Amino acid sequence: MSIFPPAQRIWWKEPIERSEILWVTIALVWCLVLFFMMPYWHLYGDQNLANEAYKIKPEVFAERTEAMAEKYTVREEGDTGIPVVHPPAGSDIYMLARLWEWWPVLELEKNQSYRLHLSSLDWQHGFSLLPENINIQVHPDYEMVITITPNKSGEFTVVCNEFCGIGHHTMTGKIHVVDK
Amino acid sequence: MGETQADQPTPENTSGGSGGGDADEPIPFMQQVLDNPFLLLFLGITVPTVFYVIWGVMEVVAIPVAS
Amino acid sequence: MSSSADFRICPDTGFKIHLPADKLIKWNAVTAVVFLLIGGLFGIGVAMTRWPAVHLLPADMFYMALTAHGFDVLLVWCIFFEIAILYFASSILLGCRLATPKLAWLGYWLMLIGAVITNIAVLRGDSSVMFTSYVPMMAAPDFYLGIILFAVGALVGCFVFFGTLVIAKREKTYEGSVPLVTFGATVAAIIAVFTIATGAVILIPTMLWSMGAIAHIDTVMYKVVWWAMGHSSQQINVAAHIAVWYALAAILFGAKPLSEKVSRTAFLLYILFLQLASAHHLLVEPGLSSEYKVFNTSYALYLAVLGSMIHGLTVPGAVEAAQRKKGYTKGMFEWLRKAPWGNPAFSGFALSIVLFGFLGGISGVMMGTEQLNIIIHNTIYVPGHFHATVVTGTTLAFMALAYWLVPVLWQKELVLPGLAKWQPYLFGIGMGLAATFMMGAGTLGVPRRHWDINFADAAIGYDFSGAAHLMMGLNGVAALMGGIGGAIFILNMVGTILWGKPKTKAAEAEPAPVAPVGGAATVSSYGNAGTLAVPGTFTLAMVFLVAFILYFFVNWKYLAGVWPIS
């Protein structure tokens, strides 16, 4: 029994029962399937992180975000008058996270690609795009660049899903996707 | 609680599998490895330290600065 | 060498029990249950707040309670109980004296004082940083200090365990290899040493930073090192509860491992690869390569998952083999139907295996897949997964063990045996449902660690679907069910220890039963050539595999529907 030492002095040479060997083989094959799905998806799937990231100072990231906003703001929205920015398709776009908002609101075109830069000015935040349920971790001092291609039009909300203090549950943002 | 009631364990009986001629058979290498908790401790610390911690830290240190 | 006066003989099992070990096991186990109670109460507060219709706690108290809940149950409850298991698996199962009991007591007090210090820091309100305490969010220095002291105490306990293994070998209190349960406990202790060492490496500088002595802690580096501790602490649980499963199979059925070689090799896969998977917390962080992520998150080609799947067959398989030997051979499942479902040690054991595998294991592997993590990270799916693993897996297994161990060690009858019969079902099914509803809500995007999914105070709102709200409500109800189950367990344990009727004296205790030592002749009767096949378990394993395959691929389908990202 498992609470006693093995009965045999040499247990390594025990013959193994067939159904156990069969299960181990099946499980091993399944494990390899699990593993190879990941590189497979890198080759043939449409949702991967390129892992493009840079060290960047918050002030610099804020400057670049504000520069984009200045050039491409089309209107303002909501009680806080947050700018809605409509950058050109294919360009580098920015959204910064700070206690407690995502800034600015972005307006993108359906089926166009954009290089989205994400970074935080203060603490770690979680970029959670709903209802798509795309979730990326956002750090201060680092930016992550992901190429996104919105394939549906509509209103998408960015919810912060990394705990960031007492205002965490008020931290939201928005991305509009319009037909071209 | 036990299955067969053998004699009380006596410290003098050191040969492990008594009975039969296999008392002299050498213990297979893998069994010796699994019987050595300190070797296992070493492996269990070294492997994740190298592959998870050190490799990860090296990658973080190498993140390029934004142009 | 200690004199025989330092030992007592267990009236039920005949095992020799070293009196100092006896005391240490009891104190660690009882302290564990106290923190289960405290952590559990915080957990109820959290669940009642996340139930949108109830929304019990105000925001600041919610985040505080959530921090305390994580620390008290994920770290303190589990590890105190595991220290008790380590001492049991070494000193008692090997029949030797515990190494340096004085040091073991030092370890105990460090753990207790550390746990109290951190709890006070959190309850003061200035350290609501979640159990993960991600920089640059800062807690008060004593928040970190408490965790460090707790960790050092646990490390001392691990050293006592390893020292006891050395003593047992030197004093030849057992023959051959250690029992499989002791081997499993060794795996847990090895992972614990890695856990604690990495915890110290990250938390000591973070504490100094909190005190102003260090200027800056890199945020990504923090996560890499913190999660070496953070997830590995949960892998300690996995190794420990599997060791407990093997122990219960032996205790309840006289079950022998189907194959010592296969089970121990599966544990070796844990030793080598289980801890790599801490990387699954880093799959959507900036700056780590896909090579790093894929190799580590997969536990090296999923070899540690292979280990788990092996135990998933060999543990119930051992029970089936033992039952079939006893004559339960009708059909595929008579062995299971006629198992003692009214014995809480068995029902807890069985539910723990099924729920850990189906709910916890499958969801965990899915979430830890590099790309699938994108639709999972930081949603409430994550706590759903780990309530399945740590609560219905580890905690329920520990409860099952306690139902046997507490009456035996304290020599008292359970005070509420009727309630005990139902408790594993109440707790296991309640928390299993809670985990399932959280996972459902997370699939719909509901965030974790979030006070208000109605966004009442936010400038921009979002309407979660009715289904998401329903899930959170059902989660609340299920958590209450599980909470009542937890409370009954705690009541039974405390009541039994304090007021239980002394067990009627068993027949004169026989000397410790020894495993039959045999030579070549025993190969046919012990090893697998003579072991009955286990068709029932094999069938259940195939059902598990089918569920795994279906659930895994359905999530790739979900992923394929979201915006293309590259």
C-alpha cells in the first residue's frame, strides 16, 4: 500500500499492466497535440501576440498618444468630453492607461489593420476589450504593440481587469468601429 | 491495517528484500535516482530556475528601448 | 537516538508515533483550519459582493477582503496543513523520530506570526494590493514582512522534513524505498523549497522598496519572479493532495499502487517540470518571447500534464483493483457503486479527484495555452479555474484526510457524524458550481477583482449580458452552499477536538504492520502482471479525455472568432 514501503526491493523492474501503458501512450499523444497546437496557431491562426515590446518612459508614451490625438480628433464624447480619435488605417495608434481611465477613445475602420501601442502611465492595468474578450496586460515603463484588425463594426468597451486601486471598477474606455 | 503481519521491523535487518536470491541484485539506476531526495531537490530547483526564472529575466533585461 | 518513551502506538493503525511529531502535526493542522475559517469568511464576503443583486461590501472593504481571502486560504490554510502532512508522511509513515522538533516549533511560530502580521496590515486598510501585490502598487512594509516570515517558517518545516528522511534512513526504521505517499510529500517539499526561495528573492527587495530603501522595482521582472513563488505554491498543493489521494486509497481500501514505477515516474515529471508553468501568468505581458512562453507554459511539452493524467488513472485504478480483489467484479462499475459513499473520507476523496480533473485540470490547461490565454486573462474565469483546483481539489482532499486523521490522532469520535456524511457533497458540489459559474461569467468577459460590473461610477459604462449577471448571481448562491459546507467541516473538526467522545479502546495494539518484504516470488502477486485490469477506471479516463479534447478545441473556435491580432 502507498503508506508502506514498496513490497519489492526492486520495484523499477515490475512489469506494467497493459491498460496502464495504453493510457500513458494515449495521454502522451494528447500532450503532444496540446503542445503543437501553439506553434500551429502561430503559423495558421489569426490571433497571436507578436511580442513586440519596448521600454518607454511614461512621459514619452503620453506625448506620442497626445500627438496622435491632436492630429486626428474628430469629436468629443460623454460628460467628460473625452476626445474621439480617428487615425488613418494602417497607422500606429495609441491608447494609454492611467488611474482611472483609458485615453483617448479610438474610432477605427472595419477590416483595416492598426498597430496599437499600449502602455500605462502609473500602475499595471488590464486592457480587456469587450465583448470580444481580448485581454492584454499593460505595464508602466513598457509598451506592447499589437496589430489589430477589427472584423466587426460597433461599439467596443475597454474595461480594466487588473486591480489598480479604489477606482479600478470605474476605469473604462471605448473603441468605435465604423464601416469604411 | 496491514496486509500480512510480518515481524516487527528490526534495525538489524538491512538487506531489504529478504528471501530469494535477488538480495544481491543491484538497484537499477532510475530507482536509485528516485530514492535520492537530495538529488531530486537539486533537480527540482535547478530546472525551473534555469528555464523559467533565468531565461525569463534574461528576456526582460533584453527588451529594447523605444526609438 | 530517542528513547521509546518518546513514542506512542496508534490504537487504530499500530503505527509508532513520535510524541513531539504528534503535537506538531496537531498544532499545524488546527492552525490551518483556523485560517480556513478566517479566509473562508472573507471569501463569503467577496462572493456576496460580486453577486450584483446583493453587492454586500463597499468597494474599499471588498478589495481588502479579497486581499485577505487570497492570502489566508491560498497560502496560509494550505501550507499549514501541508506542514502537518510533511511531518505525518515522514515521521509517522517511516516510524522514526522527527528531526529537531525545536526547529519545527520555530518554523510554526514564524508561520503564525507572519500570517498574523500580514492579516493585520491588510485589515488596517493600507495594503489592499491583492495577494499578488503587483508593483508599482505598494503595500505597507509589514504586509511583505509577514509573508516573508511565513515563508521562512515554512522553509524551516521543509528542512525538518528532509532531516527526518535522513534520520529514518540512518536509523533504518524502514526498508527499501520510502512509501509512495512519503515520496509524494517529498515532491511537495521540493516544490516548496523552490517556491519559498523565489518568494524571498522577490519579496525582500519589494519590502525594502516599500520602506524607501530601493528606488525602483521593474514591473515585468517582478511578475516573472513573483509567479515562480505564486504558482509553485499551488503546485505544492497538487503534489500534496495527490499524495493524500494515494494515502486515502490505501487507508480506505487497502489499495496498492498499480505500479510504483509509473506513479513515481509521474511524480518525477512534476519535480522537473511542474514549476515551469508559472509562465502561464505571463502569456499576455510585454516583452517575453513565444519560445519562452510555449516551452514553459506547456510544462515542457506538457510532460507534467502527462504526470497528472497518469495519477488520474493510477489513483482510482488502485481503488478499483483493490475492490475487484475483494469481489466487487459485477459489471464495470460495481466497485464504484459499492464504495463507501457515506464515509466522508471516501466521498471527499472521490469528489476531489473528479472535480480537480474535470473542472480544474481541463480549464487550467486550456487557459495556459499561449493564444487561448488572450480570451481568458484577468477575467473571472481565472478564479473559477483555481477554485476548482485549490478548493474542490486540494481543500476537499485535505478535508477527506482530516475526517480520518482527526479521530485517529486525537482518539475521539466525530461530534456530528450525520452532517459529516453530507458535508463533502455540500462543499464539493457547492464550490464546484461556484467555479463553473465563474468560468461561465469569465467566458462572457466579466473581469476578476472588480467591485462593480454595472459600472455605476464610471464615465463610460458597459452592459454585461443577462447571462453574465445570472452567472454571478448563481455563483453567489453556490458559494453560500459551499460556505455552509466549509462551516460544517470546521464545526465538526473543532467540536471533535474539543468535545468529542473518546474512542472506545481498541483491542491491544499490535506492533506496526510491516509491508511484506519479498523476493522474486512476490513479483507475480504484487506488481502489475498479477494486478487485475481496471476497465472501469480506464473507461472513466477515456470519458475525461473526450471532455478534455472537446473543451480544448471549442475554445480555439471561440478564439478564432475574435478580431485578428498579430
